[in-house]
Amino acid sequence: MTGRPRHRLAAVVLAACALLVTGCSGNDTTTAPPSPTSVPRAAPPPRTGVCHDLGYAAAARPTGGGRKVPCSHGHTAITYYVGSYQPIQDGHLLAVDSTHVQTQLADRCPVQLATYLGADQDALRLSRLEAVWFGPTLKQAERGAHWFRCDVVAPTGADQLETLPGSLKGALGDSNTRDKWGICGSTSPSKADFTRVACDQKHAWRAIKTLDIAGTRYLAKAATDAGNTACKDAASVEADGALKYTWSFQWPSRAEWDSGRRYGYCWIPDAG
């Protein structure tokens, strides 16, 4: 999910084991060669299309990823992409939750999610579908596993994940399913009791556009004014010639901003 606190720097130090082979000198005496040392196999990579029963807290962890379940049963995550990461930096082998490794996953999984869902960046941001990612455990990494797994989830409420259908491939490329996964609001985003809800549930407002916010301080007046102007223009298009229309520009929350999210939402009334 966007902005999850998963960047914990940790280095993996591997102990190198050397076999000392000594020879005995003598007239006719030799030593037998040592028996080969068995090397544990690396854990096989995950497979795409697999469904998982994943809790909200587990979605923020760098390893694990819940238990596998049949996609015909209740599940909250679907693996849509599997890749490999570079674990070495400056000659050191890093843990999967290191900043270096997690940055690689954070760059690749969202891009692959857009492809999987059939969406551009704005359509993906305007949906409740998000990418989460997992790597091998410490023991698996020590045995040579350097894969990572990207899952799609749909956060709902404060600390829950929604049950998903068997597949979401191309879900945002279809107008019917795109509406189902859209972001709507219980009331105006300017009100204290505002909450985000699914657009296929009862709602009062709808997010129609996202705006990048970069190179400024949080809640800066100039950026707020620019956001309001852009959202007014977007609302005018949606109003289809109406002289009166309402809109709202919403900054990311403080927690979202601190975790790196640099875009806001344009909202319009949309009773549903």
C-alpha cells in the first residue's frame, strides 16, 4: 500500500566456511579427499495468479505474505508479478528489508500493477487497488533466493483489506469494473467526518483526478491555490456546461505526505 513504513535497514552477514584439507607425508600414505558438503537449495520463486489470505498488518511486512488459498475461496491478495532484485551494494549482501532492496521493489511493483490492471498512472491512483510486495526470508536469502512477489490488495476502512474476485487482470481497463474500484467519499472531503468508501457503495463525493505536488512544503498556500484552480477546471469539464458546480482539492494526509506521497485528489459531488 502507498507509503507503508517498510524501509528498515539491515545487513545480512554471511559466514564463509572453509574446509581445511591437510596431507600426511610418508612413503606410501595419502589422505582421502573430503566428502562433498551439501548445499541447501534456494527456495523456489512464487508463481503469479496465486491467491492469499492476507491481513492488513501483514501487508506492510517485507516478508511473509499470508497463506495460499484457492482463488475460488475468500482471499485478500493476488500475486500478479514475480521478479528478482539485486541484493549486493558496495560488495555487501543486504537483507530484503534494507532501503536498497525495498527501493527496487517499490519502483517495479506499482509499474507492473498498472500493466496488470490495464491502467495509466492516474487511473491507478483513482482506484482502491494498491501494490504490496514481499521478498524471501532471511534464511531463504542466505540460500540464494533473491526473488520478490508483487500482490494487489484493496484497503477498506482504517485497517482492513477487501475480499477480491478470482482475478483482477484488466480490471481498470473496463468501465464497469473501473467504477467498482473507484475512490468515493461519504461526504465532502473538507469535513471532519469524511471517509473514503467504495464507489459501488453509498457515497456523496467522487475523486475524479489526481494532481502531482512536488518541490513544496506541506499545505503550502501557493500549491493549495494551484490545486484548487486545477480541480475547478476538472469539475467544469464534468459539469458539462452547467453554470454552477462544486469541487474540492484534497492534500494527502500528514502521514501519507511523510511517507512520500506527493499527489492530491480533485473531488466533486456524486450521490450514489
